[in-house]
Amino acid sequence: MSADLLLQRHFATDLPGLAIPWQAEPAPNPRLVALDESLAVELGLDPAWLRTPKGVGLLTGAVLPPEATPVAQAYAGHQFGGFSPRLGDGRALLLGELIDTEGRMRDLHLKGAGRTPFARGGDGLAALGPMLREYVVSEAMHALGVPTTRSLAVVSTGRQVLREDALPGAVLARVASSHLRVGSFQYAAISGDLDLLRRLADHAIARHHPAAAEADLPHLALLEAVVAAQASLIAKWMLVGFVHGVMNTDNMTISGETIDYGPCAFIDAFDPATVYSSIDHAGRYAFGNQAVVAQWNLARLAETLLPLIDPDQERAIELAVGALDAFPGLYADAWAAGMRAKLGLADQADNEATATLVADWTSLMHRSRVDHTAAYRALARAARGDNEPVRGLFLDLREVDEWLSRWSAQEPDAALMDRTNPVYIPRNHLVEEALTAATDGDHSLFDRLVEVVTAPYDERPGLERYAQPAPDDFGTYQTFCGT
Ligand code: AMP
Ligand code: MG
């Protein structure tokens, strides 16, 4: 198996201006903590082999096939609105690309693999808890049908990582359709090397948006394609109640996959103002602000592409603004279609009455601060004739009864609702509980949580606690950056 392993190096050879060859720091005592076997198989890797010392060597960057050229990728980025011209992989490495069993090119990337030339003041390391958080949340997102980078494995390194306390260190092996970010384009644009920028754009078109190559203006078409991919992605986040938490331009992909699970979380009470990140004081990346921020980030991407779109800057701006202006409509349409499905109304016409039902429902949920995930499953029971579970969630019964009677008249499809609305999401208190136990050496809760949230729609007996909101004493949840 390992003999056919072929790590390609397209990024490293196509874009040397954005890639610094680098080696992972060896892990003193590597132990495989989590492995997604079905993803391994999809990648053409043998899960049993990945569990051997050589396999773990691949997953930590210590034992690579001779052809591999691991690189730290360069990128810039707006972080909370402020521009940093040089961020890059401070603690990550792109090992190379794999061709999966369906012929798709996938990046194999390590996070927490030691300091690189982009590390600045950082130690280049990652603690086990945050890497397991990325693992479980990204795997849940994938199971929920949200485009995302994937988590192949987490290996604990046997090295201590100093945060507020000394914590066990780990490396995450991440798989993505690429790691191209808005920040990659920002880095290339400010380098002043127009040829580098053009090669980056063409690499992105070839990998993610090949139809753009056929357009009259391929780089405008690239922008349009990224705008569409992000509009669809952010709508999916909103429908499932996901808060990314740190939507800096270096954390926004060109592929349209969710990337970089740091201070992310799922909302419980439905409230657009929800923020979990301990450093997001102004609520820039609040739940309800994500579409606005995405469009802002896309405007930064558009700026980088101007010289490729048209040599006449006025003309280039006019075209780019046109592409950006499509975002709100694409987003609103994707969100509204998703909401109709969540309410079991997908077959109904996209009409004013349905739009009013959707708007009234979200306003009811907001005012009663109902649990976002539980509400839709309770509503599916109402579609089957039992209104009590959903009535029990709301404060004002008169209002909810009035809404339920208008909604039932549309004959909602309960089976569609159960296929669309998850029972199980990685609830914040469950994630915290699992990561705390794993940090103390007990992985059983983590394994169980992964098992539950990777089959999110199908309700199983014995898993009641995974479907319930956090107990009241869990308090206001906060997640922390600098992980
Ligand atoms: P993030 O907020 O995780 O997206 O990271 C933002 C930037 O900080 C990226 O350039 C990371 O590579 C870098 N970074 C984060 N943590 C570390 C660390 N422990 N050591 C070195 N660089 C880091
Ligand atoms: Mg990042």
C-alpha cells in the first residue's frame, strides 16, 4: 500500500513564490488518537497502514515518500479588519497533494508541525484539545452536508505545549480540496509580481472553478465563482447554526470549503447576535453578521484581481463590483431555499406567503430564544400531527399556535424535515466535556461524540443527552483564539 503512495507537489512547483520548503519537527512520542478510516479509504490510503509507525510518520511529517516536498504556504490577511501583509503557515505544512479514488486532487496538510519561517512569535505547536475540536466539528460539518476541509487524523506528539497551562501537544492531518485563501491572493497582489498573481489565479481556476477558464474574462469569472461558492457556504452555516468565529481573509477559501476551526461553535438559543470568541469584542464575526463579513472579504479578493480583470482600472472596478453585487441575492436565495426545506416546504412555490412564514418563524425563535436544533425536530413532530413538543419550546402560545395553523395549511413534509434538520450537532458543552476528558487521557467521550455527530439526522435511542441543550449551569460559552 505505502509503496503506491504518491504525494504530488503541484502547489510547490507551480507557485514557488508562495511556498517555502520546510520539514516538520519530529514528535518525541507520537500516538494516533483519532483516524477517519473512511476518509483514508477515500484517499486511497490503507487505514491499517496508517496505524503503523510508518503511517503515523506520514501523519506527523516524519516519514515522507522521497518525492514529497513539504512547504509552508505564504499568505497575508485582514484579521479583524486590520491588514497583516505576512501571515502564512506559522505552524502548518502542506505535505503535497493526493489524487483520491474519485480522481480528485486533495491537499494533505499538517497543523501543529513545528515552527516555520512564518511563525513570528508563535511556538509552531498545537494543543491536543483544539486539534480534536477541529476534528470533531469539521467531521460533523461534513456529515451535515456543509463543504469543509476534512480531518484525517490527530496524533498526540508526546510534547508538552505551553499555553496558560502545560498541555499535551498534537498534530492534525487535514485534507482539503486546496488551502488557497483570499489571503493567498492578497499576498501575491502586494508582492507586486503580476506573473505570480496570474499563476495563482490560473492554479485556482484549474483546481476549483475550471469553467472560468472558458469565459471571456476568466479572472472575472473566477471572482464570480468564488462569490457564488461563498454565498452558498455561508447560507449553509446559517441554516445549521454555525458560527465560524474568526472570518479573517486568511481563513476564507477560494474553493468554498469551511476552513480553520478555532473559536467556532454551534448556536443553541437562536440569536443573530451570538458570539463565542473571547476576542471578538465588537461582534464583527457574530452569527448574524457572517454574510456581511463574507462579502467584505470577497471585496478584498476582488481588489487583488483587478489588474487581471482589465488593464483599465475603472473598467476592472466596474466589473468586479458587478460580481460582488451578486452576493446578497445568491446568499438570500440559497438561505430561503434552505429554510423552506427546513420547514418541510421545499415543494411549495417560492412565494410571498412562504417567505412570510419563514420570516415569522425566525422572529418567533429569536424572541423565545428557543434551541435552534431542537426546534426543527420538534416542528417535524408537529408536521406529523403532534404540536405539543414544539409548543413546549415557546413562551407565547397564542403566537405560535397562529403560526402553526398557517404553516400546517401548507402541508409540510415531515420526512423532508427529518432529512434536513439534524438531531445531533457538536453541542458546546458536549465538545468541552469530550476535550477535557481527552486532554486528561480518556478518549472514550470523544470517540462517542464523533460517532454521534457523524450520523446527525438519524435519531437513535440512548442518545437523548446528545440531543439536549446545555444545562443551565453551563453558562455563557466562550472559545479562545491563540489555540
Ligand atoms: P489562525 O488564527 O489559526 O487562522 O492563525 C493566524 C496566523 O497565526 C497564521 O499565520 C498561523 O499560522 C499563525 N499561528 C497561529 N498559531 C500559531 C503558533 N502556535 N505558532 C506559530 N504560528 C501560529
Ligand atoms: Mg488560519
